[in-house]
Amino acid sequence: MESHFEILHKEEITGLDFLETTKEKFQSYGLKRGSATRLAKFIADLKKSNTPKSNTGTVYVFVDNSNLFIEGKYT
């Protein structure tokens, strides 16, 4: 079974593409419903962040598949 990272890499999902990806899109790429929901929620929370930052166009996403813990940093 492919890892989440391998799926996103195969689909060429990077940077701003990632931030525009919906739960339905994640599922269409082959992610399970739970993982797709968590990623979509993470993106929504990231977009709601009130911390003003300059946009570098870079998104760092760290996925620990052992516990499906998802952490990210938008810089």
C-alpha cells in the first residue's frame, strides 16, 4: 500500500496545490476517508490562522503514518 506522501508525490500535489485540495480530492487520490478528513481539517485550520506572515509560497507538511499525526507549517 502506498503511503500518503507517495500518493501526493505521484499526483504532483505541492505547495499551493495542497492548500486547495479538498477531502473529496484526497479521497479520489486514494486516501481513506479518515485521513482525507484530517488533512482537509488541517488545511482549513491553517487557512484560518490569524497569525500574519509573509507569503513565501512554501508549505511544509510532516506526516507520521504510525499514528496518522499530521503537522504542518505555512511560511
